[in-house]
Amino acid sequence: MAVDLIVPLKRPSLGKSRLRGVLGDADGEYSHTDLVLALAFDTLRAATAAAGVDRVLVVGSDPAALALLRELEVDVVGEHAVGGPPDGGPHDNLNTALRAGERLLRADNPGGTIGALQADLPALRPHELTEAITEAGGRRAFVADRHGTGTTLLLSSPGGRLRPRFGPGSARAHTLSGARPLTAALPSLRGDVDTPGDLDHARLLGLGDRTRAVLDRACLLS
């Protein structure tokens, strides 16, 4: 069963505000934007290598800033090009961007399975994403983050609505909306990065090449 994935990504210079400063004295020479893009790059590289993933659509608020992601053979579109988010809060905008991406994918594949994958999984292993898709077995399902409160992956049923509920407490919100929580261990798929502590945890799992390179070079510059 092939899955088409939507990966939302806000303007890199504005994303991941709680990670500002992790580059130490190198911040400025090696920017926060580089780190955010590296997190996304490693996530997407793993996602495109996963068995069971067909198309990957990146919906971004600044597609020009995401140009380097195109080398991964993903589709990159602007939020407004697909009926983008209104001027709401960040979580409203995220869910609206996902629904816009869903409409675009459904136009090409009405009966397919659609997934929403977070763009901050720098330790993601392709086989774990495949394992999650397999466990879902065609049902609407989700993977909670390692804290058990957030969501890193949401899958629709074939031809069914995604119905994203991302934001604070999204794991509970997705459960209440009828999505099945997946129970496999999936440490790299649950390891999203919002804080320096999350980044330390991802290091233990094994960072992707691009994120590791950004952090290593920042260390040399600091």
C-alpha cells in the first residue's frame, strides 16, 4: 500500500524558535535557518527512501527558501498556491496547510492513502516509517511523539479524510477523532525535535548527515 506524504514547513528563519542558540557562538555565521533546513532535509531523505512511500509533497510558507529540498525529488509548493492558510494561529495554519496539501494529492489520487509527517525528525530511519505504514494496515492511524502528547505521523485510510488535529495535545485529539495510535517502538519516528533536549535525544539515536554536519561545523566555528 503506497502512501503520499505531506510535510508542512513554515518559513525556516522563523521555525523552531526553541532551538535558537544551540549553535553557540557560530550563530550568525552558521544560521538558525541552516539548522531548520537540515532537520527537514534529513527527514525528507529518510521518507523518500522508505518502502511504501510514493509521493512526498512539501507545503511551505516560503518555497524559495526550500529550493535545496528539491534535490530530494520531492514536490515543493507554497501554502497559498494550494489555497494556503488564513491569518490564524500557528497551529490553525499548520492544519489548514495540511488540508490544502490533501486536496492537491486527492485530485491526482482520489483513492490513495495520505499521510502528514512532521519535518523535524533528523534521526528518522526509513524502515521505521515503513513499519508504521504496515501497522496502520489501511486504517486512519497516528504515531505519538516520545513524550506521548504530540503527533509525528498521521495516516488516512485509503480515500478517507486526513482530519489533522495538530497542536498542543494532538495525540489525544487524534485519538478522540477516531485515529488509531500505533504501538510499535519506532524511536526515530517518535523523535521530533523542538527543544535542545530533543536534539540531544536525536543525537543518541543517530542524526542524519545534514544535521550532523551543521552541528559539527558550528562546533568548529564557536
